Amino acid sequence: MVRPAEPRANVWLHRFAMLTAAATFFLVIAGGLVTSTGSGLSVPDWPLSYGQYFPPMVGGIFFEHGHRMVAGAVGLLTFALATWLWFGDSRRWVRGMGLGAVVAVLTQAALGGITVLFLLPTPVSVGHAGLAMAFFALVTSIALVTGPGWFRVEPREPAAERSTLPRAALIAAGAVYVQILLGATVRHTGSGLACPDFPLCNGQLFPALSSAGIGFQLLHRVGALVVAALVLWIAWRVRSEHPDLTELQGPALLAFCLLVLQVLLGALTVWTGLAVTPTTTHVATGALLLVTMVVLTLRLHHRYPAAGHLPSTAESEHGAAA
């Protein structure tokens, strides 16, 4: 069987991928609400809830079982998306992304079950949160590479092929992900108020490391400074090197705005004593910042394939026959 030699955008496939990404973001919010409301063990069994498919949606059960229902819907969407990609997209690496999404969603479901059955073990809970963010970034990437903008070939200057910006953006995206893992560690170790003030910690710039919680808090705050520096640096480079490319300017500006909002939400999370709204919004904004940096990184690597590892349009066409 010979697949089409020229991959083209399928508008309905792209829209379905966008729907899956939006549903995944809603799942991230639902998961954040479970932790923020302390509802992780409101349902003691898994995969059923008190032995039922639809238990009374009261108290913490609403958040925990609601999270499971959304996760089930995302799982179905992911399987459908992977199937559509397998039969509807000629690019092997994109079909591989679809299979990776299926593996991720199955692993995520298993981690969710282990989290409940073993009473919220910290490493598993942090892994569950980290994989959720990675999965969100993956399905968002699928939505990006199936969109019509991905197939537009932009002219490149020879000197531009040596741009270090794609690799720098990748480093920044990686730093955001590490910061998310640090934030998940703070949340799932109950260290959110180990430093009850902000920007100081117990009234000090360099407090004594009298507990693991203070250590996690300080790591998270230092990580925020590193991420802020990297995101600002990338945004400045995009603005100065590509002032006329809206496909790069847009995510760079959005990343800057999300960064400012995230810092404010981090402060509000502490100042309000871990109130549900700022805490959950902090998680959601972190997820948006991650996928924004991933989108920017992918667009840069696609524009300058010599500086990255994603196949160019020509390479995709060359390897499309199966």
C-alpha cells in the first residue's frame, strides 16, 4: 500500500485534535480541583466509585468522580484521534505521536488507580500530575502539526539555518516542565504553606532548611526565577529576531503574559492560604504556559529544521510511502 506522497491538512482531523486538547485542559483543571479541595480519597475504590458507575455527586465525590468521568471522555477521544491519525495522516512521526498519546492515557489511568488504592503515595501522585501535563503538551502538539499553518513552507535565509533559538526555546520549555514537577511535589507533600509568606519565607530571604517542606518551597521559588529568566529571554529574542512573524510573536507574547499571571497566582496561592480558586488556576496557568512554550518550540524547529530534529515538509514527503 502506498500512502499519499504529499501530506495535506485535514481540517476535520485538526478540529478533532483541537477538541481533544481542549478536553484535556478541562481534565487538568478537574484534576487540580481534586487536589485543591482535598478530595483525592473521597472515593476509596477504583475504577468504580463506592461500587457504582454513577454515585451521588455530593461533597468530594463530585470532584473525584467528576474527574474520573472527564478522564474517561478524554481517553475515548484519544483513542479516536490515534485511529484517525493512523489511517488519515501519511506522516509516520505524527502517527507515532498518536500512539504515544494512547500509551500516555493508559499509563495515566493506571497511575490514577494506584494513587487511590495506595492512599496517595507522593511519588505516584507527582508522576500522575507530571504525566498529565506531558499528555496535554502531546495532544496540543498533535493539534498543531495537523493544522493548515504547519504545511505552509516559509522561505529561510541560509544564515538563519544556524539559529540557536529553536534549541534555546526547547531548553526553556524543559525548564517549565521541571518547574511543574516541583510545583506538583509541593502540592502533594503538603508543603504549600511551609513558607506562609511571599516573597520571603518565614520573614527571611534565606530561611533555615528546618523541614523538607521549606526545601521544596525554596526549590519551587528558585525554579520560578529560572523559568522567568528563560521565558523573558526567549520572548525578547523572538521579538528582536522575528518582528514580522506572527506565528512566533503570538506564542512568545502569550508566554510572557502567562508568566506574569502565574507569578501573581503563585503569590495569591500563599496569601490566601491555599484557597481553591487561585490554587487551581495556578495549576491550569502552568499547563497553558507549558503548551505555549511547546508550540513555540515546535514552530521554531519546523521553520529551522537544520537546527532541530523534526522532519521538514520535504523529508515528510520523502518518507511518506509505506
